[in-house]
Amino acid sequence: MIKKLFLLGLFVTLGFSRMVGGVSIVVNGEPITTFEIKDFAQKNHVSINDAVNALIQDKLAGEEASKLGIAVTNSEVEKAIESLAKRNGLSVDSFKQRVRQEGKSIYDLKQDLRKQIQKDKLYQRILAGSIKKPTDEDLRRLYAQHKDEFNFPTKVDVIQYVATDKSSLRQKMKTPAFPIDGVSEGKTSLPLNAIPPALAQTLVKTKVGRYTPILMIGGGRYVAFKVLKKHTKHISFEEVKPKLMMAYLGERRQAKLIEYFEKKKSSATIKVIRKPN
């Protein structure tokens, strides 16, 4: 799916790894703990198997970067901290203070950043000159394969139910054909760009013919919507072309990196001591 293509990339969330929970896997003499695997899976919302594969690749990447003499300067680490602080809307000192408040040391932060920068440099070296820019024909083929995913919702027709009593509203949703005291209803169309983003997202996710969850609004009132119809606008090839380009290149980069590390993995010594559930 194209939505997944936009998310392609080999990232390891900074986890401030600790030797906790016992060794689970050893990669060329380097341990991966049960704690690291479970922590990675939780933070990155992936399965245990995906976490194991990502952490094995992380070890192989670190080893390969060291073999190739890829170094990271203190200045590059400091710039990375400045970038993180800026992204969080904080000064460098405030960002470091927050890191400490979360029980993490600045030393561990710098070590993790150093590893990540080194790995990014390694990926750049592996990919250098190997990915060809797609032609318009390549992008149009990708667009055609995922055409249905470029229908953008603009407006939703609904029946709106409002009540001051949540149980009455719930009863109305169960028996919509019967009037319920204290519950008002009416058909309306809601332009998605003119309502709160959270409500817009809820309406988009709710299937036609189904009800949204009951929501609380001002004045001690509750509201729920039955989705009748969704109006969409089709996004043209030219409008989405820049994103298609990113998706195409991202897919090719990922395939190249996977191929590279699968070869490294096949020649590595990997011992599984205990695998987390």
C-alpha cells in the first residue's frame, strides 16, 4: 500500500539501551537482551520477530560501520542534540534537563546519537549511486497500482444525535426508528476542513451506516453521528507526484539495504539463547 510506502525507512528509535533482563541473542559476540527486544517492540509498535530482526541488523550495521572506519565527531553529536531540542521546542539546556528528568543520562543520549549518526553514514555509503531516479512512466505505474488510495475525503453526510443524558443517547442509537425523550436528531453535512481535526478523523474512520463513539460537547451535552455518505476528491497524478517520488525512492533504498544486510546476516554468527514471547 502506498501509505506504507511513505513510511518506509530503517529507523531504530533511541532507546537508551541497558543490559537488563538477560541476554537473548548474541550476534558476532555482541549481546541483545530480552529487555532491548521488548522495549524496541513496544516503542516502535512492531512484533517481537520484527524487533529481533531490526536489532540484529542494528548490531551488524554497527560492526560494518566500525570495519569501514566511519567516525562521528563530537560536533556532529552536539548538532544532533540541538536538532532534537529544536524539534521539541526547547533550548538545549531545557532538553537535557528533560532527558535527566526521564531518568536517562546525557552520556547515554550521546552514545545512542553517535550510533545513529554512524549508521546513517553507513546507509548513505551503501546506497551511494545505487538508486536510479524513477521516470514518469515508473511513477505513473505506481500511481495506477494504488489509484483507489488517492481518494481524499472532503465532506461527510451524517445524522447528528444530541442529548444531555448519555444513556438516552445510547438507547437512541440502539433503536433509531423510535423517538427517545431528550434526544434531538437532524441530518447535516460536515465539511472536514471546517470541524475539529479529532472529529474529522473519527468520521473518516467510521464506516458508512455505522455510528461514531459518543462524544462530549459543551454545556454538558453528548453527541453521536451516524455516517450516511462520504464525499471524496480524487487527487491527480501531478498533485501527488512529489510524494510518489519519495515513496518510490524509499522503497528502492529499503530493498537495497535489506539485500545488503541479508548477505551480512547469512555470514554472521547468531546464537539464540532465549527468545522473548
